Amino acid sequence: MNTLAAPLFAISKGCFAYRANNVLQDIDLSLAPGQFYGLIGPNGSGKTTLLDLLTATRSLQSGQLSFQGRPLVKYAKKELAVRIALVPQQFAMGFDFTVAELVLMGRYPHIPRFSNPTARDLELVEEAMAVMQIQPLRHRLITDLSGGEKQRVVVARALAQDTEVLVLDEATANLDIHHTIEIMHVIRKLVRDQGRTVIAAIHDLNLAAAFCDQVIVLKNGRIFKAGPVAEVLTSRLIAEVFQVEAVVQAATPDHPPQIHYTLS
Amino acid sequence: MTLKPPLILMSLTLFLAVAIVLATGMGFLAIAPLEVIQILWAKALGVGIGEDMNSTFPFVVMEVRLPRILAAAIVGGGLAVAGAVFQAILLNPLADPYTLGVSSGAAFGASLALVLGILGITVSPLVSVPLLAFLGAMATLAAVFALAAPDGRLSSNTLILSGVIVAAILSAGIGFIKYLADEQVGVIIFWLMGSFVGKTWHDVALTAIFVLPGLLVMLYFARDLNIMALGGRTADTLGVESRRVKKILLVCASLMTAICVSVSGIIGFVGLIVPHLLRLVLGPDNRLLIPACFFGGAILLLTADTITRAWLPTELPIGVLTSLIGGPFFCYIFRKKQLGQRT
């Protein structure tokens, strides 16, 4: 996949306001297929809102947003559901579904209303559970799992949806470092081996630096900068956007760029 | 779950049929189950009944007991299904149809119908009670929505809170109607406690016309309800029109509640306990849970009504009975659930 291909998402002059507060303003953005995008920015900078716009759970109040060359609003919900999957940060489930039932829900847009899942559907569910290493949990109730286990189930649910675009809203924020790195590796592999596109809001800048191809930096509802990781993640940008002093250690063939914060 | 869903539903249907036949035979005048079947068979085919049977039996079965029993079954099924749907929409397994204030709205409308005579308006209560109950329920639902959703989103916490607020105002309204009713206050109080005394085929038809199609609509959206358990944002990205489905099902469940309340008065707790118990046994999949709730609710209310009618020395309002038995039982499950979640 190359970045010269037609854009997957294109936003021009995008604005979104929530009760008279401008949450996003003048967003011009073009996202290419087959890339891992990291979305970074301080709390309240509009990251979640931007992801909501891309998944069509909210719509722009002015400006244009197109997906694969067609306005996003023209797509039926079912059409988008087989193309874009979301992994939310918050997940509360009050009902006792089993892990396997929950992962199977990812196949919902692919299964007609009164039909049973096909062998292919069940195969994708198995694959997704294997990738997330939750097969031993298959008969456990979702309400009995720990926060980290639940989040792996939610990621598996999105993987089973088998979409070309995966949107993650701080999907690893509640996970320990081991599972965080594991999930990021899985997602990195989806982009590298299968040419899928991932857009992930990430708080941990080192994580973004290590796994993303491109980063989009939001500040106060505007795009501050967007581009390849090495170009964008500089100590100057971190100081300007996050008001934190940091030293960025350049990437080597074996190591991604590393950010060391000055803690004072 | 080891049993197949069709098998579960078939057994529940059979169980309900047996319960209807047994209940029809019970009462002051005992009729053997076989004789009940004989009468039903003869009426269905339009042929005569054997000469050896007591000649009052067919009348007792067809005109007195069966309408009451069927009304109880349909109301029980309707309330249980409405409860299951409210719980699925509000994402709260402990929510109940009354938390949205819909029942209070229906009760307010129906009480108003009972005192219309005092205000000099004469309408047959056969029409005015269900009509005003329905209008009351829908007006309440509209008020709750307006209160809960100024920004167009329907969060479950605000919906429940708005429901409680509106229900509180309505219960004051019902109190005022009782004060106005003066001599008729006994009728209203008895009706508010819930009862199936004197139900006719007219009541059976009225409930069936609304509850059965409502049930079909709910079955159609059962799978979407499962997905909506993931939360609105995720459900939307899975292709569910969650706001639309929420509204359709809220109206549907409110309509069912209103019709049930207008026929039987307030029978609390069925809509809370039946879905809750069945969910513990069958799991949360609404495609099985919703039809199972219909049968479960029907069997429960029919049994409870038969106990008050045939066993107890004096007839107790059924709403009182269900709450007396069910309330403490629910507390027990609730407590167990709370303790289970902590460990």
C-alpha cells in the first residue's frame, strides 16, 4: 500500500460544535489507506469527537467529510458497519453474555436478521479470539471478567467485524503494559500484512511513536500538525502542545524514537 | 445453555396450555381437566357436548372462567415482555416498566376515566378506560422524553430519573382524583390494586389485539436489542439504528403496559421479576428471552390469579398478592447479585 492512493477519508473545512462550544474547527485532513494513524493531543482537544465523526456516530455541522470518495452521510449504517469498526475506551455491560457471544456480535452486520451465523462467521470469531488469546475465556460471562480481559474481548469483537478500517479510542488505556504492547503488535500486523487502516487515539506518546506510521496532533479543536512520526514528534511540538519539556531520542534501525520527559 | 431454544419455547407453550386447562377446572365448582378439554373441543368444532355432563359446566367454563384466565395470561405475558424490553433498552437488568412512569401515566388516565361521571361526562368505561389509560401512558412517555432528552440523546440514567419525577407528580394526581371520587373511591382503590374479577371476552380481545402484534414487533428487533447492550456508540458502528429502535420499542412497550393496566389495574412486579428470573436461567439473548418472558409472565399471573380465585378464602387483589410474594423474593435475588459482584 502506498500513501499516493486515493484518500480513504477526506475532511475539508470540517467544524463541529456541541452546545455552542466549538469542539472542532477548520479540520482539513486526508487519510490514506494502509496506514496506522495515531491521534494525539491533550485532554479535551477533540480526539474522541473526531473519531465519532469518522465512524459517523456524529456528523459535521459544516464542511465535507468523504469516505472512499463518497460523502460519509450518504452511506447507510449497515454499509459502514462492514467497513469501519470501533473499539471504545469505555465498556460497561450489565447483561451476562458469554465471551464467545459477545465476540460473535461483531459479525452482526454480516448476518441477515433471522439467519444463523455461517461457518465462516464462526471461523472469524475463533480467529479473533485466538489473536487476543481469550479462547480459554470463551464460556466465561463478560460481567465476571477483569477490566483488562474485558478490553481484550472488546478488541476481539471489533476484529471479528473484519473491516478495512479500525478506529480505536484509547483502546489500551485500561490495560497493563504487557497486554498493551501485545494488542498494539496485533494491530500493527493488521496494517502491515493485510493493508488495513487504523486510526487510534493514543495518550502514551511513546506508544504512538513505536507503532504508528503517521501522527495527527490536535490542540484546542484544531489540527496542530500531521505527518510521519519522526517529523512530527519533536521536543518543540511536545512543549507547544502539551506544555511538557521532553527530549526525543531519534529512531535507530532497532528502536523507535523514544521520548524522555523532564519531570520537574 | 444446553437446551435448544425451540425446545424451550415448545415446552413453555405446552406448560401454559396445561396451566390454562387446570386453572379452568379449579374453583368453587370443580370440573375435571378432561371435561374442560371436552367442552373446549366441542366449542371449537361447534358440536354438542355429551349428555352426561352437568349442564352449567359449559357456561362456567366459556363465560366465567376462560375469559378471566386468558385475560390474566395475556396481561401477565404483556407486562413481562414490556419489562424485558424496558430493561434491555435502559441497559439495566434491575429496571422495571414502572421506572419510566408509564404505568402511573396509564393509571392516572384510567382513574380519570372512572371519575368522568362526576364531572358530568358520560362515556362507556369500556371505551374511556383503555383510551384514557393509553393517552395517559403516551403523554407521560412524551413528558419523560422531553425532560430527558433536550439534546436528542437518550441516556438511560436521565430517562429513569425523569420517569421517577413524572411518576411522583402523577401519583399526587391520582391522590387528588381519589379525593374527588368521594363515594366511588372504593372502586378506584380496588382497581389500583389490580384484579381480574369479572373480566370478559371483550377484555381478552382488547389485550390480545395490542399485546400479540406488539410481541411480534419486539421479536423483530430482538437481535438489535442484543447489540444495543454494547452501548449506543458501539451499536451504531455495528449498523444498528439504535435511536430509532429505542423509540419504536419504547412506544410499543408503553402501549402494551397501558392496555394491560387499563384492563387489570396496576399489577406490579411481574414485569420486573419474570425477565430477571428467566435471564438467570436462559441467559440474556433477547431472541429467546422475549418469547420466553411472554410464556413465563402468562403462567405466573395465571397461577397467581387462580390462587386468589380458587384457593384463598376471600379474594385478595392480585396486585397485592404478586407484590407480597414477589417483593421479598426480588430483594433476595438483588442482594445475592450485589454480593456476587463484589467478590
